[in-house]
Amino acid sequence: MEKELVSIIIPVYNAEKYIKTCIDGIKRQTYSFFECFLINDGSKDRTGCIIDDYSAKDNRIRAVHQPNGGLPNARNTGMKYANGDYVMFLDSDDWIEPTCCKVIIREMQKDKADLVFFEYYKEYKNKTVQMKTYPHEKLIYNRDGKQEFFLYDMRTITAWGKIYSAEILHKYEYNESLRTAEDVEFNYRIYDRVNKAV
């Protein structure tokens, strides 16, 4: 596997209850070639101190502080800093399994894909539910349009649950005038640029 850089962008706002779990999941990645940008969007709790502490201990993790500009603005800020060959967005209450980056980058490189989607779990107080978008283990989309691929579901419309090649994101931004569904609007613009997805 080629050692290509992954940029992980995480907007954080008043996330002191769960941001440590999110960051710890990133630090445990078996794929170590990443940079993580924690965009503190004007938090009023201890979030800023927590991410500063992580940043001071690991040079792959960078805390960026800004006045509150909203979620689309925070993601755009992260993209301005990103240097990676690949870009992944997480929400501050998400966490990823230790092999997440290694597996999805392997698939991206193997299939020469612009975009890789991956499944997810919903965590409840007393149970974990595995979500399955498709019955297949793997599905490949090519621009010939033969696959009904970009279904309107949580995996395809959200910022999380996927990794993008930096090339298809080039010069694209989130629409900062939107306060809801900004990731839906962003992703469907990006999908027009995708030649191959997995």
C-alpha cells in the first residue's frame, strides 16, 4: 500500500462529552499517515482545552480555533488546511475502528476510485446496531450509469461515512448559507465529478 496522506476534518462545537472518544479512535488507526484538523467553532465549554491538549502531544493532530461560523464554515476551514491525497470528514460524536483508514484506502487504491463509502453502526445506550445500505459486500459504480449507486440514505448524504480523493474536492466548498442539509447539497455536487466509486 502506498503511503499517501489522509486529511481528517472534524468540526467541534461544545463537544467536551465525546470529543476524546472521537480523537482516540483516530490516534489508534493502524494507518498512521494522517493529519487531523479539529476545527473549534467557537465552543463555550472545555472543548478548546481538550483539543489543544491532544494537539500538543501529537503533531498529526492540529487544533484550529475560530469564532462560531456554523458547520459548513468549519468544514470549509478544515479543507483550507488539508494537504492530504484523501479527505475524510467526521462529526465530533463519531469514532472509527482502528483499521478504518487502512481498509478504505486499500480499496480506493485497488479500484482506482474517486470515492469510497463504508458502512456504520448506530450506538445506543444498551445496544449497537449495524447499518447495511446494500446487501452486497462490495459494489462498484462506474460513470456508465448501470448501477443505481448514490441512493438517498444516511451513508451517501452525510459528510461522514466516506473518503474522497482530494482531486474531486478541489475548489469545492460547503454552501455556508445553508443551516440544514448542507452535506446533502455538497455531496450531490461532488457526485457529478465522480468517475468511479466503491
